[in-house]
Amino acid sequence: MKEYTVEDVKNVLRPRLGDDVPLLLFRILRIIGMRSILGESSGATLYMMGKRVGNMLPASTMEQFVDTILELKIGIPHITTVDEDHINVKLYECITCAGFSYTGEMFCDMESGIIAGLLENVLGKKAKSTQTKSWTAGYEYCEFEVFLY
Ligand SMILES: [Zn+2]
């Protein structure tokens, strides 16, 4: 199986439909499709996928980190550096959960992985991100605690 890069998938030739897709389609694929195929392993798999994707995207400053998340419309990130090994990322308007009703479980694993992967590029350290808040857990934003090592 071939491995494709971000460059490979960049060219979109859709004169009538353009390069946007409805967020509804993304959520159907992401929340219904992937979870039903991957089952209990979906969280870990989506995190690893997100991390890999984050590592493939160019970002070498915190400003570029924020710009990339905004440009891909993953959400609106607000960063707080807790200390040199700990960064808190609040994600407003999260692509996956913003507006979702309370379910008691959190599933923004892919977003968590993308954030960790991008921060690895920016900071040159390994990163592990854990989701701590979500619309599905009763908050109006998503939150990730990222530890660097
Ligand atoms: Zn979310």
C-alpha cells in the first residue's frame, strides 16, 4: 500500500463544489463511521492517527501552531503554558464536539493527537496529550493537558 503525503492530497479540482465539505459529513465519518468500525480501540487509534497527522504538518512556532489549527478549522485554540513541561490547550468550536449534547464520554482523540503532534514539531520534544473537558462532558469547549518529555 502506498503512503501519501500532505502534498499528495493537496490538489483539489472541483470547479462546482470547491474544497469545503459540510461539517456534518466529517462528523458522520468521524463519530459514527470510525467508532463503529474501530470499536473500543477507536480512541487510541484516532489519537495515533492524529499524532501522525500533526507530525506531518509544518509548525515551528507557537504562532504557527495556532494558525495551523485555525486554518484547518479544527477549532480555536487558547494556549496556557503551565510550566516548561506542561501546556494547557483549550479548544473552542471543536470540529468534533462543539454543540454536542452531554453523553458523559469524551472522544476528541484525533484532535488530541493532532495537538500533541504539532507541539512536538514546535518544541522539539515528545508530547502526550490527554483530553480533560468536552461538550460531551458538560463544558462549552474542549480542553487538553499536554505533557512534554
Ligand atoms: Zn472536542
